[in-house]
Amino acid sequence: MSIGGGVHRAIERSCSIKCTAMQIFVKNNMQWFARPLQREEISAFLDHTQRAELHSVFAHANYLINLAATNPQFHANSLRALSEELVRADQLELPFLVLHPGAHVGAGEEAGLVKIVGSINHVLAGLPKAKTRIALETTAGQGSCLGHRFEHLAYIIANVRKPGRLCVCLDTAHVFAAGYELATEKATKRMFAEFDRIVGLEHLVALHLNDSKTVRGSRVDRHEHIGKGQIGLEAFRFIMRDRRFRKIPKVLETPKGKELKEDMENMQTLRSLR
């Protein structure tokens, strides 16, 4: 949901279409830095009369951050930006901040993963009291982006100094574009079994429910409305009916207009699958 007009406005937008879970950016998602949140802004969000209508609220980090960046200035900006966004999310009492792990930019997967681990250690060491966790997101593997294999996420969690401060967000469009099979209920069940074996379902804290405009294994990240893309409805039916995911927040990152009509249609489709 957009935070235009203030972070508290996102609550009103979500409640206006009867959402029960909401994801926001804690600042402009295409800018490195922003002025600190003012006390009044934090209070307007935390004390909003409709806040209790949302069972889950969490944040997504800005898209510029790359913890595996090879350019020194870009890497320094990424560390600072992630630190500042974790502070903002913590001030808003959000449980986790969803983050794309990073892109190795030609350095290779192994070097990229090692750099991501070091970057996370650096950021978390500087915020010892922050309660907001980092939720590593599965990616489509576009370009040199890491996180398109479950093994990447497992490696990061296993090697950081504070693994308890990490968790995982799984995006259906991303795992499909990365090559995992989701066309049938059986295939989707198998994908989650593989995720559980490699990463562990105990780490899963959120689901991004998006259909994919691109075919399986394309490594291209393009979201589509539920049931209108290459994934189809079977995977979403499985997710909506599986008891293991009942209390895991599910959010849409599908195309939308100002009236949020598309969000309402996608939510209706998902809820009908239950």
C-alpha cells in the first residue's frame, strides 16, 4: 500500500478495501535516504483507530539496496539505507522488513553470498536493540540477483552471526520464474516440501501472492493478476487451503490503479479458493 500523505494513510487505504494484511515501504522506495520519522508520524501510525483491523503489517526495503554490491560507494549506501530502514520499521513496531538479498554483479554467486552475509552482520551489529527482523525474499534470479535458489537463503541464514534475526518471505511469481514448478497442486506441494527441506518452513513469515507474466524458468520478474498469468489458480488454491499457511500473512504485489479495484478483485479470487 502507498504511504503517500503519511505512513498512517496506508492503514486507511488497506481498511477501505477490507485487507487483513498490509505491506508498506517505510520511505520512498526509489530513493536512498529520507529524513527521520517524526514522533507525530510514528504516533499517527501506532495509535490509528483502524490499526487493530489489520492482523499483520510489515515493510519492504527499497529496491536500490544491494548487499552484494561491488562498487564501494554503492555498497556503503546499501548498508546505510538498510540500517535506516530497519530503524524506521522498528519505530513503527513492524515485525520484519522484506529484503531482496542482493546481486553479485559479475563477482560470482559464492563471492556474492559471502558479501551478503558480511553486510548483514555489519548492519545488525550496529542495531543490537532493534526487534524488526530481516525477511530474505526469494527472487526470480533476474540478471545476477541472488536468492533464486532456496540454497542461497539457507546459506545466508546458516552463516550470519545472528540467524534468529532473519526470516524468509516467499514470492510465488519469483519462485516460478526462477524455475520451480507450480502448475499443479502436486507440484506446488513438492516445491514447499523442497523449501522446507532446504530452508525450513519455520523461517517462513510471509507470502507474496503474485501470478507471473513470464514463463517458468524465465528468470524475469513480471507480476500478473491472480489466475491471469502463467501460474494459474492451482498453486494459489493449494496455498489458501493448506493449514500450515493459515496464519502466515499473504500480500499482493499485482498491478493496481488509484481506486484499488484490482486489489479487491484479486483478494476476492484468492478468498474464493478457500
